[in-house]
Amino acid sequence: MPPTSRLLPRLRHDLEVMPSPVPEQPGLMIRDPYRFSDQTLIVPPLLARCLSCFDGQQSEMDLRERLTRLTGQVVVGEPAAHLIEALGEAGFLEDDVFAEMKGRREQAFRSAPHRSAVHAGGGYPAERQPLGDTLARSIGDGKTSASRGPLRGIAAPHVSPEGGFPSYGAAYGALPTDDGLGDRTFVILGTSHYGQPDRFGLTRKPFATPFGRTNTDSALVDALIRHAGADAIQEEDYCHAIEHSVEFQVVYLQHLFGANVRILPVLCGPFLTAHSGRRLPEENDAVAAFLGALGELNAKHGQRLFWVLGIDMAHVGARYGDAFHARAGEGPLLQTEARDRTRIDRINAGDAAGFWDLIGENGGDDLKWCGSSPIYTFLRAVPEAKGQLLRYQQWNIDPASVVSFAALGFS
């Protein structure tokens, strides 16, 4: 079979594709959120219109014919070959190159002695002293005494600390540092941005940050695996290697209580109930098994556990597929805040079912809350918890897009 007649590999569906941020290089920017590949490509506008040829059903000949129609030129073999080569070498195609790349990264995480601080130097300062100064300023600015009683947990953002500075400060500023809280195990429920739906990702690895290494409570990890089973849990989930929703909480906890804090890091994949006809997440057997296992841990070890939720809320504006430019606290974002606060009321009341009804009220979560799974998991595992809003915030992540988040205290 001539090379031009062979089917082209499929373009990976899990890549981040967005307009190029470089004015001198228009087109589409493509990068790998899983970090299997470290490369970033900017595909020029003309070639970007040919990416649909990488659907696993078309050949290089089809790609060349598409280029010929777009350019009016007959000789297009060189740009076609260059596009195929660039995508393949970057690991952006579903082929043997990507399979080998993926396998190496996953094995490297499995065999690593600890989970590295992959967001140090990007999401927060990579050096101990500047990091400590930054977090101290955040907590000092957000310090609050608002609480209805002894805290059982908090919810904080997982957006970059730069964007969520006041809300991080309000959440962690509510924690007492002189009553033995640091001796508990912090159960960190984080959003799994890249994890499998209806699955929970666990790891036994200690988390390394500029402050030092934490310890993961392996006995509790083993208990969850034993009681929830393999259908519910991804062990040594590679998503932990890249995910920020837990890492950002770890650095705040280390700052307050020292590097030797003990954690139980849990990544919560998305629940598909809003789109699959199931009414509640636990109507999936695997989800029900995990929620039950986590609830058993709470019932058995409640006095030595403290719960930390790493969650963001609404995602609105051009970056998130909306047909308007969003500005924090203005126009449509006023209604977003009102709807956010209605959901927060259900969370604070401990009303898991009522909260989930709001998530699916328009046939799916049109506010695109990035944290509904950890929240629901917490409400089912710790049904006695009642919350209090400590801070609400909206932040323009870019000039046309807004993320909302909050600080909550649970007593």
C-alpha cells in the first residue's frame, strides 16, 4: 500500500487546543495536559483547518487533497508531511510513539519514591522562603474568626494561588494552629481534571514541596481499597503526578503545620449523572462503594481526620465555550454569583441531594462547576457537617473568562 494511502493516526482527544496566545504566530496552540509530552505546538491557521483529517478514517492522500482545495496548489506533499511529522514527534497522535511515551511517564510515576512538586515555580514560588512569605501574606490578608464551632473541614480554591489569594487566605486563616490540629490526617478531596469518570484516584506516595515531604496515610489508603474495590479506585493514579488541586492544599497545610503533616490525597473524577440518566452519583455501584468506604472511615476515625476540599466553582466566558466576554462581578456574572450562592446554601446545609439537583437543573451543569464531585463526596461521607461561607470570589483568568470560587468552613 502506498504511504499516502495508509490511514493517518487519530489526533488524541485529550489534548488542550486553544487559539495561539502569540500574536506573531496565529493559529491553534496544542499542548498535552497530562504531560506525557513536554512539547507545545502552534499550528498555523491553514494547517489547523486540516486537523480534522486526523480522525483515524482518512489517509495522507485525503490530507493532501484538503490542502490542495485550501491553497489552490497542486504540490502540497511537503507541508502535509511536515504536519504529520510534527504531530507524531510531539506525541499528539494515537500511535506507537505516543504509546511508548505514555508508558514511560506512567512507569516513572509508579516507581518514583515521592510525588514531585510539579507546579512549584509556576503556580507558586519554588524556593522555601519566598513561598513561606507568600502564603503568610495570603493567610494574614484573609484571616477570619468566623466559625460556628470546632471545624471538621474547609473548602478552598484550587485555582492558582495568585488568582485565589483572598479565598485561600480566608479558608486557611480559619484553621487554629495551637489545638493539635496538625496531628490529624488531612483528607484532601481534590478535583481530578483528567481522571476517569466515576473513579477515585489514590496514591501512597509522600508529596514533596519546597517545604519538604509530607507522609500519606497508607493505612487509610489500604482501607479504602479494601472496602471500595478496584472498580471504584485507580491505584497509584498517574493523574496525581500532574494534578494541582491537591498540591496547592498541601503547601498551605505544610506552611501552617510543618512539612510532616499527614495526608490522605483523593482525586475525584467527574460524576456523569447529569448526562447519563442516573439521578444521583451513588446509583453507580462503584461510586456508591467508594462513598460508603469513605463514610466508614469518617465513622471510625472521625476525631483524627480533618477534611480539605480543593474546589473551584463556575467557569464562564470565551475560554469555556460561552459566546460572550465575561468580566468578574459584571453583567451575566451577577447572575452567576446568585446561582453560585444558591448552590453554596445547599452545601452549607449538608443537603447533598439538593446540591446535586442544582448541578443538573438545566440538563447538565451549564455553570461548569469544577469541584462538584469532591463536594458531593464530602457531603455523603460526612453528612453531619454544616458549612459557613467565609469568602466568595470571582477572578478573570483572562480578559474574557471568569472562574469563581469560595472559602467555606465546616463544623
